[in-house]
Amino acid sequence: MGTKAPGGHRWAVRPAWVTRNFELIFVARATMSTGRALAGVVAPIYLALEGFGPLALATYVMIVALASAMTSALIGLTSDQVGRRVFLVVVPMLTAAAGAGFAFTGSPPALFALGALGSFGRGAGAGAGTVGPYQPAEQAFVTDDTPARYRNSAFGRLSFGSSAGAAIGGLLALLAPTAHLHAMAATNAYRPAFLAVAGASLLAGLLALGLEEPKASRRAWREPARKSLRTRLPQKSRWLLYRLWVTNTTNGLAVGLFGPFVTYWFFRRFAASPERIGVLFTVINLATMVSALSAAGLAQRWGLVRTVSAVRTAQALLLVPMALAPNFWVAGAVYLVRMMVQRVGLPLRQSYVLALADPSERASVAALSNLPSQLATAVSPMLTGYLMQEVSLAIPFEVAAVLQFTNAATFYGFFRAAPPEEELAGPPTPEKDEEPSPTLAVSTDASSPSSPV
């Protein structure tokens, strides 16, 4: 049984390529997204009630982002050597511990430390595409476990699961009070919400205990692990890494300017309560489920690189009317459209990076390709804090729009001549569904004239 997806393909509830591993990853992703979306709504407001102004919140965001970037890079490099599963278990449990800590303290030093441990509280409650610093290991795990021609569909379904989980997280924001409380009163009032974050994260880690490393992963990390840092860095995929560093840096600067402050912006700009913001994010995440499932079909129709570039351009353009909207619901409607567009491009971009990376370097590339973006995302909020406090709440959004448009143009320029393997292989056929295809054959020397871009 199945239904027609917007891309024209038949979407079975459980297609033949779905494994038990994928089912566990899917449920764990949805569960983790529930906790992250809830934290994205309540944590920035809780921090504001505890006395954090724009600059203090920007400092918090910077510290959390830097900790997340370093953890993600370490996990990416290490999981190519020792396997992916352990990180899908341990990191969600650390987030659970951080959520439990938030439930019982309002001390700023403790909140900074717990936020860095759990990598949450940056205020993107409708951004359900990411689940934490273990994501490079998760992406490599899914790529190793899924036939290449269904990789776009797999990442689209994971994004669908994220949206579903985040929609539930938005509804759980109703646990947060609407009154402007302070100090211990705020801690007591927000405790149920943070305990829910902890519970969802713990469940994600427990689900990952049932995973079995794919054969492709085991082949890679059976090799001797006693390597220097230089030899552990990606060598075969460095041409790809260099280009991603450029494109991801501009996108990271853009996202850092507005992404961590979306909840705070709604709270300050329109005096929106956690309940109101949670309902908006729930509606957005429900709407974006369709976008996530349409991603693979749109990529097959238009080409993956062209689709990602087009949706990034649309994301940039939609930031301006959102920043200038006259009221909460107009701003929320524009944000809804923007997130629907964003949810098309996110799984395709993740799928594309893993497709072009050498199989033995997938987690490393997934982590290191995002490192400049994460560092830029960590630094640029300080500028946002200054601009919001001294100039205007809207200015960071407008600057981010320019940067994201630059990112779209650069991505297309770098990768238009490097389609993923499934576009070279032609349309999918059921009889070719036995084993994952090898990665796209490209030059591994970034200086070679045969490099695809």
C-alpha cells in the first residue's frame, strides 16, 4: 500500500529498502526532535526570565555552538574508526542529563555548562532537521545501511520524522507557564518542560541500543585505528571538503545571525508567550512533513544541486518580509512558508554530501564539512546580540538574507557539474535494490584537472 508523493513516486508505508536499523533511527530521530523542539521554545524564554539580555543570550549561544562544533568534529573523525552506534547512544543520554539539570537550577554558570553538555537552548524550535552533535555518525550510519538510489528518500523520511517529533515538542510547550516569573519561581514552573526534554532524549538513546552496525561501517573501522590526526583527516574526499567549507561558512554566518534568536525574537518583538510560539512551531512542523517527503521527487525532476540552490535562494528572500511583518501571525505565516522550503533542501543537501564522500570517510566529511558553519554560527550571534540591543531587532535577519543568497549562488557554482551517483545511474528500478551502490567515482585530488568542479 502507498500514496503518490508530490514527486510522482509511490510512497509505501514501509518500502522494501527500509531495514530494522532505519526504523530504529527513524523513531529515535523523531523522539530526539521532540525534546529539541521543546527546548528550542522554552529554553530561550527561560533564560530571558532568568535575566539574560540579548548579549548574554548571544554569549550563551556562542558557548553552546562552540561546544557542539568541537563535539561534532570529534565524533565524525572517531566514528569512522570505531563505529557509529556508540555515539547514537551516548550523546542523547548526555542531552537527557542536561535537560534534568535545567529542571532544577537557574544559576547562570550551571546553565552555561549544561547547555554546552546538552547542546540545546538556541531557540530554533521549528528547525527540526538537526538532532545534535552526533548527527555526522547518524548520517554515515544511514548512508552505509541504505541502497544509494534510495538515499534521498531515506533522508527525506528522516526529515519527516524530525518534523513529526518537533510538532509534538511544540505542543509540549504548553507545559510552560505564560506568566512572567523569575528566579526560583521560573525554575519550578519550567521544571516539567525540561524533564520532558530529558525523557525524550533518554528514550532516543535507549532506542539506539538496538542498532547493529552496517557491514559497510564494520569494514571501514576494522582497519587499524592507530593513526595520526593527519592520516585520520579525509584524504580521498578533500576536494569535496574544501568546497563545502566555503559554502557552509556563508550559510553558518547567516544561520547564526537569526536562527538561534527566532524564539527570542517572537518573544520580544510581539510579546508572544511560550504557548503561542509552541502552537506556531507545531503548525510549522506539521506543514513541513509534506515538504520533507517531496524532496526526493523534486530532486529527481530538477536535479539535486539545482533544487538545493533554488530552495536556498527562496529561504533568503523570505527572511526580509518575515523581519518586517507587522504582527505575530503575519510573521509566523512567512516563517511557515520559509520552513517548508527549507525542509525540502535540508535532507537533499545531507544526502548529497554523503553521496560524494568516500565511504571510508563519510562521518568525517559530514562532521568536518559543517565545522566552519558551526564556528560561524557560534561567532555571528554576538553581532546579533549587539544589533538587537543597540540598533534593531530586524537588522540581523536582513543581513542573513544577503549571506544566504550568496550561499545559494556559491553552492550552485561549485557543484552544478558534480551530480550524485543516482542521477548518473538513471531512474530507480526495483530489481536494482539489493546492495548499496559504490560512491560516485571522482578524483580525490583537489588540484587534479579531472576534479568534477
